[in-house]
Amino acid sequence: MIMVTGANGRLASLTLQELAERDVPAAGGSRTPTEGQRRLDFDDPATLDFSGVSTLVLVSAGYAEDDQVLARHRAVLDAAGRDGVDHVVYTSLTGDGVHLGFALAHRATERMIKAGGLGWTILRNGLYAELFGALLTWTPDGLESPFGDGALSAVARADLATAAAIVAGDPDAHAGKTYDLVGPPITVTDIAEKLGVAHRTIGLGEYRARLLADDSLLPFQPPMLTSIATSLRHGFLDSTSADLVQLLGRPLTNTVTVTADTVAEMRSDAR
């Protein structure tokens, strides 16, 4: 059986949906399980039960400081080895992402997986097109961002979920492989033109100040988001790879459209 962690998150739920459509037996695990899911709380190792699981899709437990993320992943991998899991599929971060503030936890987890004795496949996911859209801001004059003319090799979350389902459904065919799953580079200008609006660039200092003033953000998030902004703006997130197209066996979802749709929904919600 395949187990997908973080089952109520958007990537994991799409992966489970894709597996179901392919008639591949799979179950989800979550800190807050719904019917048919196992309770998996990465902060409570006693809940980590992978009995009967042959392939584990480990969706990264981000949104925390590195030490907490890595402790969570270590607990999962220890439990997987104990319970006889054969193969771990890990949703990591694109190779370009080494400059990002949350890259270390991903690379350290990759090391743990490779040293752990289980079969493995690393999916180095590009940044979501949906995230790209969410990081843009509406103003009365159009869109605003710190990204300048920088390009991002964004990818639709649904395409990444399909890739995860393909790999999890036939792990032996992908054993010991690391895939860089990115789309063609796009810019905020592409998104603004799609929406028929203007785009204004703000400085990184102004962007960081706004983040630091946002009480809804956790302490690690302003530097994380600023690292995305400066890496994108200065051309460190725009490399290309054929891995995702080859895994899917079809063209990728249009990420300009996905990003623009996300931005348009944000404008609608704000009205």
C-alpha cells in the first residue's frame, strides 16, 4: 500500500486523488485525519504507524524552523524503517532553490533518506505557480511585487501531484533517481499582460519591512519570503529541465494561466 503524508494539504490531497483515478491503492495520513485516514503527527512519534505500507510519499513538513522540520522528518524515517517500508518518495525543492531560506531542511532530509537504507526517489519540486500568484499584490494601479524582471520556472501543483502519483505507483522504475520538476520560466510581466494590468516593482528593503510589520507571519517567514524575492529577481530560479514532461508524458499545465487565475481570485476575494 502507498501512504501519503500531509493528506489534507493541497499537494498531498491532489496526489491521493490522482492515485485513486489510477486505481492504485493508497491511504492518507494527517495530524487531523478525516475518515479513512491514519493519524500521523510528526511531533508525536507514538502516532507514526506505517505497518502495511510499502511506499511512503513523504510530503515535506515545512512551515517551521529547520531543526523542527528535520526532527519531524527523522521521526518519520525512523518509523518507516522500523515498520518495513520499502521505498520513500520525498517532495523536495528544485536544485535552483539552494539559495532559498528553506533549502537546508530539504537537502538535509535528502541526505537522511539516502543514508537510511530504504529505497528512495527525490522529487525536487519547483515553486508552485499558485504560490507565485499569491506573492503578488494588487494596488489601484495594477500589480506590485519585489520580483522585477526576474523569471521563475514555476510549476502547477496538479502537475507535481501527478508526477508523485506516477513515481509512487511504480517505485522500482524510479529507484535512486532525483528529478528536477520545473516548468518554463515566466515573469510577472507575463502575468500582468495576461490580466491586462500594469506591474510596479518595489525594492527588497521595502518588501522586507512590509513582511516584518505583518503580525500574521511567523518569525522564520519574512527571511524565507525575502529569499524567494531576491533569488527570483536576480535570476537564480529560472533553470529548465525536461524531467517533469518526461514523467508526465504530456505537455505541462500552462503556468501563466494558473498564476494569473490565482491573482484574479485574490482580487475578487478582496472586493
